[in-house]
Amino acid sequence: MSILITGATGFVGSSFLARLLASPEAEGRQIFTLQRASDDQAERLERALARACHAVNRSDATPAGLAKSVTILTGDVTQPRFGLSGDAQMQLTRGKISEIWHIASELSPASAEQNVTAAKALADLAQALGVKKVRYLSTAYVTGKGEVTCDITDPKTGNTFNNAYEESKAQAEAILTEAAQTHGWRLTLLRPSIIVGARDSKLPAGSTSALYGVIRVLAAKARKLADKGETPRVSLACGKGALNLTYIDRVIDVMMEELADTTLNAAVKTRFIGGSNVPVSTLVAALRDRLSLRIVCTEDPAKIDPADKSLNEALSFFAPYTLASNSKTFTGEVLEEQDKIYEIDALNLIEAAVNEARNGALMDRMQMIHLQRASGGPVVAYVNRDYDETRETVMLVNAYGMPANALHPLITSLGKQGFNTVTWDCRGLPDRGFDLATETGLSMKDHFDDWELISAALGIRQMHLMGWSTGAVVASHIAAKAPKRITKLALINGSFMHRKAELTPFQKNLKSIMPKVAVSMSIAKVLYNSVFKEDRSAMVRLFTRDIANKANEAMSVTLPHEKHIVQGLTANPDQVFRYARLIRAFIKEDPMDWLGEIKAPTALFTGAGDITAHPRGSYDASCVIPGARLHVDNEATHLSLYSSPDFIAEMVGFLTGQSAPDGAQRKAA
């Protein structure tokens, strides 16, 4: 039995397809996707899958490998029978097509009529192919304003619509419902509220619609005002209501439940997928902060600055949803804790979206590859898509446990300077495929072996090397052991925890608690439940009081809007355990044993405000590395390589020769 999916390169479609291809439901099925005619259909699908996989921290299979198991058909949902040729329709028939998932949607109110046209084409195609299951992605806003009762059997659409998009979706539902009743299909109408990024990473995965459309418009306005040197202020038609936001993961969970439903009796089934009501004021406050843009909200059109007229016209689809009278609420639905969106989650969703608006989707720039270790599982590496062996290459050693996305702004800046960029998942974490039954395989030599494997596979004989945090220590070890291979070495916020090092409270607590947690998975589970899951039962609190208190102190150094970047360290007990194993192995090494052997021109970058890795460690390392220069940024924190363009410019300038840290700044440490 086979499935046809439309919209597979979009936000929801690619997320659904990525999950489907990894599930038991994909076994024995042929998966078809529909794409408009182009010369890069396979590449577009691979990139979409790459964005979706990266957003959910999935690296067990490469997007390119997943894409190979998909059959791409050329067509257009706005054409009769989706514009499929006779041969394509025969291909679907031979493949025993059993259901169609229509996920493609036109969200622009100006082009909304296409949704109605597509519904008619879908009904005709399903009947022609003899399909008995049709799944349609609609919207919760077809019911109009206010409350939605999720558990009634026949929820009606509203009489009043906010825009043509909502009305077109209601008309499409009516067309498909009539066709289902006429032809005996099983029709599922999926009605999600406003879909946002992934639960953990908060990444929008390339989405430019709905809330993300608003963020991109405002980000572009902020850039324009900054470039002109004008006051960063806009007046916005915006009410005091709330938006109902739901994670993409929850939407995909429901879709997978429907896919697994083998019921064949003819029926029309409606499923609402609601989320959390987030005050518009919370979202606007986050945007003000992250865009450095003064946003003045008003419901009075007369108070809109004439200079902001075109801006508000571009956001006219959004304004009605912000009104208190239009706040969507859902009754009869209980959210799991993981699906609730609190204020800090909203802040991180905004931060991740602003970063992507500024830098593009990371996986549009990078591609994932797997390289086989001699000792077992693959190294998961990321290489720029336009890799050119004639250009200089920068290899980035990430901090233990950190996702590649933490390096996103740095990778973007390096790409703009014409560098190839390469990085990889740290063995142990994020590389969850690495066996941690024993502590072997986590030494500096083992990390060196991964670097050597990647270098050999890509044919890189010489390179610039950059390392961040614990990755800076690994990078220094690589440079010491392969001195002829490294042309320049940049060590960023290095966590140089040598035997006599001055440590931050974070480092002290890490050094104290992680060896205890690394003893067993059961201790990691207790820590996870007592601290990171916030399961505060009296027995757990008593049993883990000392460890829990220190863990809270250790993990509270990240700024609120950057929590999504470090989420991977504590997302579940397995990852807490893996991180503990990594740190236990890390603190057994003393970088002073090799720093003096480094030959490459070296610059160390740290921040006076770094309360994660003590700046004194970078100072100590700079005194041992021959000829090393130290740059201390008085404003920088541990995550300035993610958040500070000026800090990034200093590092990239060192590689290009456009700037060099002043050794006299050592005294600032």
C-alpha cells in the first residue's frame, strides 16, 4: 500500500515525511511526493528533510538517504488531478495507492482561492485512483472566533472569517466532505492552531508562514532602519489578545496517530490540534528585545505612523488574530507537560526564529554526512553545500553536547568570507549512537581520531581550526598533535580546567556532580526527575538535595532566551547521563600537558562576562601557547559566538588577517 503526500517540501509536510520514513508505518509502503516541475526536485526534497531532521535533533539517518526512498512525481495541486500525467497516475495505481495526505496549502489571503481549486482537484484524483482514505490539513480558524469544543462529533465552521485564507479552507473542507460522503471515503480533517517550531530546539525549520511571516517582516524592517541610521521604532496594528500556538511535534504526533488508524469504514473525522494561549504582549516584548526594535501597538488605525503603512499592509492578515475578542481557546483537550508553551518557551521560539531570519536555515547552508568509524558507529559531520577544495577550510570543534545550531551565526559569517566550513557531532552527545557502556572512547585521542577521519574523507590536508568551550580544549589538543596541519588556531571561551585552574561556580559544580551522575543511568534518571523535569516529590528531593542544588546552580548560567541552545544536555535521562560521562572523561585530562606543543598562530577569545568558562583559563592557556594572543571582550558571555556580531567579527577577522587580538589585553583576564 502506498501514500501520496503533497506539500512535502513545506514546514509541516517535510516534518511529517521525515517522521514517517523513520517509523514502522513506512515499512512495505511506497511513498510518493508531489512537486512542481523543476530541475532540482531531489535537492529541494533533501534540503526540506535536512531542515526537518535538524530541528528535532535527528541524525541517525542522513536526509539524502531518506530522500532516496521517496518517489517524486511532477505535478501542481492547482491543476486538474494535480496535473499528474497519465503515466504518473498509472504509477500510483500500480503502487496500490491507499491514501492521500494533502498538506500543501496557500496561506496568503490574496491567493487563497487556490485552496478551493486544490480541494476540487484532490476530490477528482482520489475518485479516479479509487483511494479510500484522504487526510486534509486544514486550520482551527475555520470555526471563526473564540472557543472550540474539540470532542464534539460534528464541529461546524464559522460564519465570520478573519480573512480569505480561513474562508478558503472552510470551502475546501465542504468540498471534500461532500465527496467523502458521496464516494465512501474515510476523510480526516486535521485542524491545528498556529504551528510553531520544535519542542526542544525551537527551530522554525525554514518556515516563513504565520507567526514566522510576522517575525521576518519585522526583522527586515529592523535591519532597514538600522542600515539607514533611523530610529528603530514602528507602530503596529495589534490588539491585546492571545495566540494559540502548538509545537510542530504535536501536530506530527497526531498525524502519525491517524496514519496508524486502520479503520476503513466511511466517515468524516475532525481532529483539532490546539496548544497554549500565549499573550500577544509576551510575543511583542520578545520581539522588541531580540530585534532591538521599539514596537508601539495600537488598535486605532489613526495612530499608525504613515511611514509604517506598507508594513501594516504586509501584516494585515495577522492583526485580527491579536484581538482579545478573537482569542482561540480549546475545551475538551488536555495538553501533556511537554506540549505546553510557557513564557520562556515563547521567548526561545522568538529567538530561534530571529536567528534564522538573519542567517537563513542552517541546513540550507550545510549538508549532513555519515562517515564510518573503524570502531563502530558513524561520525555525523556537517559540510557546507558549496564546498570547494580550492578554498580555505575552517573546521569547527563544538562544545560537548552542543547542537551544530549553536555555531550557526559563526558558520554564516565564515561562509560570507568564502571559507569552507566543517563541523561534527561530539561523540557521546549529540552523537547518541555512541556506546557509553564503558568510558572508553571519550578521551582526547578519540576526539582526535574523529577529526582525522573527517579530514581524510574530505581530503583536507591543511586547515584553520576553531574550538569553543570544551571544544576549544579538544581543538588545542588536535593542534598540538598535528602541528603541520593547522594554519591558524582560534580558541573561543575555552574551558581550560587544568589542575591549578581558577574555576567558575558552574565549573566547580560540574566537576563535583558529573562524576557522581556518570556512575549509572539510574542516578542520571533521579537527577533528571528532580531537577530538569521538576519532579519535586519529597523522597526524590531528600535523596538528591546536594546534587540537585548544585545542578540547578550549574545549569542556571544560560540567559533565558538562549535556553533552547543548551536544551540537548538535559532533554532526557539518557542525555544527562551521556553528558556526565563526557565531562567525567574531560576533567581527567590536563591541557597543560600539550598546550606548549602548539605551533600554529593562535588567538584566544573570551569574555569578561563569561560565568560558564572562567576567563582566567584562557589567560593561563595564552601564557603557555608559544606566541599566543588573547582577546578579552568586556561585554562577551559564553554564548557570544551565537549572539554577538562584533565578537564573531573579531574571530573571523583573525582568520582573514583583517584584525588581530592585542596581546596586551591579557591583563584584563
